[in-house]
Amino acid sequence: MRQFNRKHQTIHWYSKGDTWTFNADCIRLQHHKKTEQNYKEGLSGSGHADTPLKPGKVPESWWAEAKGNGLAMTAKQKKQYVGYPTQKPIALLRRIIQASSNSDDMILDPFCGCATACIAAELEERQWVGIDISPKAKDLVILRLGKELGYFGGDQFVVHRTDIPSRTDLGKIIQYNDIKNKQYLYGEQGGFCNGCEHHFMMQNFTVDHIIAKAHGGTDHISNLQLLCGSCNSIKGTKSHEELLVLLTDKGWIKRKKAA
């Protein structure tokens, strides 16, 4: 074990102003016997016993994997699962979109991955835009548009740009395989490979681009990682997401949070 069991993920909420959309009635959970009784008892004690029972409660800021609510890990929902390491359940994104936007609003996912937010936005009758630098993401967007929405020939909705602009905001960058980068990354990763998660001596690591330079990645430290020789060989010019899928398929790692 390297850390505590990861039993939850935090969803960050932001607003650009003092007003925002929150559709509480769209996301209420059905009362079960305990919450219904507590609600009625609370009304009785307040002197407003005739107040009608609202159709369920607004969820807390933590959402348990309750049976039947659709929020189970995507890996358990085989109809949705496409093997993308950070894939989330559609029900999760639908709840967020229902609560925080209205019909015909625009949903933007600038790191859309396997297009879950895009699919959820379409199902909730929102407009949407998804962006991702990964060629694999482009293929998955087209696949899911056809498989889950019936938009066969989904490539008509996808613009594949190859004229990736160069970044000008990174300042002076040292050579990616400079020993300074290797020493820094070794400390950041605690000596563990960022692929198979096994521990190695520093000399057994190779500095690798998370996003290949051929696909728009840079030599900046934020785009670098350490991989053992085996993982580096398996990854080649593939994306880091594809490497993790390959390692999972081979049974070399078990990624409980792959959904």
C-alpha cells in the first residue's frame, strides 16, 4: 500500500458571479421510510404539519454508490464502459448538468476524454462542446455518439485539427531528459513508475512525455513523468491513457478508480 484507499472523488464547484443556476427539484432523491418519517416529525414539531411532503430530498455534497441510482463505477456498467481510465458514469454527469444548467444552455468540457459529459449534455437537451488533445479521445467521441445516441457517422460532429498551436507561456524550458528533471520527478513520484506503479532506483527510469511532442506535448515539467523501461517500451508514442488501459488489460495493474 502506498496511500489510503480512495473511496471518493471531490467535484469542485465554481461560479463566475453572485448568481447561478441550481435546479433543486430536478435532482431530488425519492424519500425512503426513514427520511420521510423524519420529515413529517420535523413538520409536526414546527407547527406546520399540514405542509405537503416534498417529492424527495436534495442530495448532500457526497453521493454514495446507492443501489439503483446509476452512480456505480462505470467499469461495472458494461454498456457504458469503453476502457478510458478516467471515464465517469453518465448518471453522475447528468445529475450535475440537470442541477446547474437549463435546457438549451451550453455545456463546455475542455478535456472531454471519452465524451461522457457531451453524451450527458445531449441527453439533457443542452448544447455542448467537447475538446481534447488526444487522438484516442476523438475516436471515442465518434464511437459513443453512434453507440449511445444513434448518431452513426458521428465524425460529422467532430473537427479533428492537426494545426496545434505552439505554447508561448511556459518560459525557458530545459531539455526534457535533463538530470534535473529526472531528480525532481523521482522525488515527486516517490520512486514509483507512473505506469505499473512499481518502485525502482532512479537509474532504471526513463523521462517520458505524458502527451507526445508529435501530438502537441511540450518539454515542460508538467508534461513529463518517469516510466520504467518496460512501461516506456509498451507506451511508445501512445498516450498515457492508452498505456494505463494496456497495463490493466494485461493484468499488471488494477485500477479501482478507472471509472
